[in-house]
Amino acid sequence: MNNSVWTLARTPPAGWPSEDDFAWQERDLQQPAEGQALTRTLYLSLDPYQWGRRRSGVEAVGSVCHGRTVSQVVESRMAEYADGDFVFNTAGWQSYGLIGEGVDVFGYMFPRRLDPEIAPLSTAVGILGMLGLTAYSGLIVQCDPKPGETVVVSAASGGVGQAAGQMARIAGCRVVGVAGRQEKCDFVVNELGFDACVSHLSESYADDLRAACPDGIDVYFENVGGKTYEGVLGLLNTHSRITLCGFISQYGNTDGKDAAKVWRATGEPFFQRQSTTVHGLFVGNYVKSHQDEFLGKMAGWMVDGLVTYREQIWEGLPSAPKAFAAMLDGSNFGKSLVRVNADPTLT
């Protein structure tokens, strides 16, 4: 039996992904050693941070492309897992992967068992996974929104944006989303329950955002940067808070400038004037301290119908590069996933 794999073909040049960045391989299937388990990948998560890893050289040329996954144990030689168990792991862009002793889990993404009776398996790399924890860590833990405050969430129809905005609504805030095409804005308001959503594609974006935030902005969840971010700056209230999750609009820049430094320099005059607190966000810092707390709360919110969630699932591992590019350029809708192998809980 072979293992189908996407590897990084080169350190990508400036710009957005192309087919030349990835190489398809068929490899011999590795067998688990004592203390390991072989898993079959069911769902692969596609996330903006993966492009940063590849462009920066963190991901080595020739290595399996990094990605968080939901998998099923095929053969276990571990006491912790039995054949047939479902797990969250970090198998990457491949059909099969190993977990356990001696397996690189990227420092902090340790496997955990999943119960499909609690929620669909795909949510473990979405709303009930690192994506949801990212939103919780940035919005709730870092920014501590108060009832009546105004929270603005960029990339509001994306995976993290959906979660962050709904948490802000549960916290009693006025929630304003920023998205692209009208279909996404309608979804954010009508399905997710945001109070308003403005399009960054509009020529009157800055005025639209100001009208949607008549009392200014107390909390900004930053996913995008660029024009979206610039429209927020003049509306920041005194003692406002920002969580810096990412700036997806800048990930394909070809000017050679450090996007994070440009972001900070652009905002600094506004931050100083308004005593704004800016939090950098790395979800790995919150796994041990807040993951269990988050999972308990999110599971309850979902059972109570307080949180909904939209996914865009691409079929088959060969679709991963195309799906990855669509996620980065905004032509996707919702949290982007690849169904690598059939989900047995759906049959």
C-alpha cells in the first residue's frame, strides 16, 4: 500500500501559491514502531499560516506539507489508542501518518482522541479545534470584551472570524464584521448573527465601517491587514484592544517589506493616542492553559444553538493546492478543508 503525499517543491518566491510550489509523490507506507500508531487521514485543514511557514523557509523543501488533520487509527502499537479510534493530529498533506513516540508533532500539536457523538469529526480542525481556540484566545483571553462594547472582526466569514464574532455576540457586544462579496456579508449577518457587516471591496468601505460603528471600536480582531486595517485605525476608542491573528491580504506581497513591521508602523500613532493595547497571537501559547476550558464552553454553545459554523470541503488530496490557493485569495467561503479519505461516521 502506498501513501500519497504533497511535498514542498521549493521555497516559494514572493507572491501567491502556484502549482510549481508543490510536488505529488507516492511513497511506501511506513509501519508503526512500538509506541506509535498508523493513522489514515480523513480531513486536512488549510490555514493562512501555512503559507507563511513555506515562504519563510520554516518548512523544508522536500518535506511533507504541514497541516492539522483528523485521522482514524489503522494500526496501533500505543497503549493510549486502539485501532479504529478517531484522533486530532498533525499528519500534514498526506493520506497516512504516524503518531506517537519519536514523531514530530511541531512542538505543541499533540494528538487527542475525538468522540464523533459530540460533534462532527471535521469540527476538530475547525470550530472545536485550534481554529476555535485561536479565536477564543485572541478575543476572550487577550481582549476580554465587555457587554455593550463594539467588536470588529475582519475576514468575518472565514473560519476564525466566524468563531470570534459569535463569541463576541455571546459576550453581549455589538459585533461588526468585515468581509468581501455581498454573499459573505449576508451570511455573517443573517446566519452568524453579527449586528452588521461591511464589504472591504466597496469604494465607500471606510465610510461604511464608520456608519456601522457609531460609538467607535473597542476590540478589533485582525485577520487581514491592508485597507481593512487602515479603515479601523481612525475609529479606535481609548483603551481599545487589538489581537493580531494575521494579515492575509499581505501574505502575497512582492515588495520585500516585513508585513508585521509595516502593520505596526502604520498603527503606532493611533495606538499611542488611544492607549490601545496590541496582543500578538500564537495559539500554541494557549493549548495547555486554555484548551480544555475552551472546548467545554464551545461544546455547550453548540449544543445550545448559540454558535453555527460553515465549512467548504474539497474532495480528495489532489485538490489540496487548488483549495489552498482559493483559501488565500478569498474565493473560498467558510473554513477550508480537504476530505482526504471517506469519513466512516457519515456512511
